[in-house]
Amino acid sequence: MIATVGTETLIVQAPDIPTPSLKQLAKLAGASSIEALPTTDTQAFRLAPAGNRAAVAAFCAESLLDFAFVPPDQRLDRVRLAAIDMDSTLITIECVDEIADMLGIKREVAAITESAMRGEIDFRQSLKQRVRLLTGLDVSALQRVYDERLRLSPGAERMLAGFRSVGAKTLLVSGGFTFFTERLKARLGIDYTVSNILEIADGKLTGRIQENIVDATVKAEWIRRLGNELRGSDGLIVGIGDGANDLPMLANADISIAYRAKPIVRARTTYAIDQCGLDAILNVFIHNP
């Protein structure tokens, strides 16, 4: 097959990329140069110039490689805002599922969560249903989840530092809970957070959410509003998420990234990261010397 080569570069990333696979991919893409990129726990290469998108995508899917075709003007220093989902994106857990585990009902709640993230049931109703099941739980359980179970996704801190290095703002926008987003904001230096407030009375969860629910529509409104404020003349807005509830937010980003996401999300985003950590996102941008 003859590759149709354009002006884009191809970024390929994975925990390990065998040399024969890399050479085969370069030939398939019509690339004349291969450059290793600096990484931590994975391997990443830039192949240029590159084309033959469909064949490259098929090869990378079969070889379990993350890939991205990157246009020459997609510079990291153009990013003005990175909007990031929390549960199963910035962090490795679904907080509501782990809270439910404190009551011994994780399996029941997790099944509802999974269905909502696949887009099979309405998020607002699913969240109300899950929170209602937490009625009576002592608020100390939230701290236990944060201390004992909440872990950052691989590469999260390096990704945030990369965006911060070019002056980009970060927005943690979540259908989860302020108990966790506010702690992560303080810990990681995130600029903005939006999430749901669990109602508490006498030190226990009431099974209700205060004020308006942060759902897909609210997420989209926040990235759109902040994006309009921060974009400037040539800025880029980046959205990162994993579930169906993130799709409207991602649709309002210039560059949307599915991180270890559901198929419905991977099919509708600019890029997908499945094999690497969040810091791999930095490599889909051109870095100025």
C-alpha cells in the first residue's frame, strides 16, 4: 500500500514499542524520520511526515499503541484551558462506588455507575439513585475514601505541570463531589473546580445533593464559558474525559481526548489514550524549543 503523506506528524506511544513495529509503522505512514520523545514510564516517538490515517489507525489498534496525527500549528503554548473529568480520569477510582463500599453496597452502586458512563441511563437520575443509597453514612467515610483509596492516574501531576508551564488554566469539572474536588484542587494547584455538594446533617449523609446537579449540560456550560473568556485570538481549549457524561463537554473543546474511555467516547474524540498515562497527552502537542 502506498502511503499518502501530508504535513502532519504521527505520535505513537505505549509502555513498550518493539523496533520492528516502529519501522513497519513508519513505512506504513510514509515517514522519513523517527524521533524519540522524552518520557517517564513509557516510550513515545514522532514520525514525520505522516499520512495513511486509516491504515495507521488499524495497525495501532492491533498493536495496542496510542497514536495521534498532529498538525504543525498544534502547539502546547497555544493551550489556554484544560478541562478534566475527575472520576476514572484524573483519579483511578469512581468515588461514589468507593463510598458505597463503606456500606457494603459497592456492587449495586457500581453497576449503576457503569451503565451511566456507557450512556445507557440518564446521568442525573442515576446520580440521585446512587446518592440516595448512601443515606445515613457517617461523613468520616468520605475522608477514608480520600486517604485510603483515592489515587491519581499515572502521569496526572506531570500533565498538569506541563499545562501550567505554558500558562494554561486547569478546570476540574466533575459529576462527583466537592469533598474530593476541593482537596484535589488544593493538592494539585488546579485553578477551577465544579462538582456536586453532598448534603450532610448531624454528621451523616442525607441521601440528597445540594443545589443544581452538575451533569453533562453543566460540564459543557463551564468549558464553553471559561473557554470564551480565556481563548484569546488563537488559543486552544482541551477537554479530557472517559464517560458518556463527558461528551457534551468534549464537544466544546478544540481538542478532545478520551482517556481509558468507554467506546462511545473514544469514537467521538480527537484522540484516545488507552495504553499510557495522562502525561502522554502532552505529546500530542508541538513543543517550542
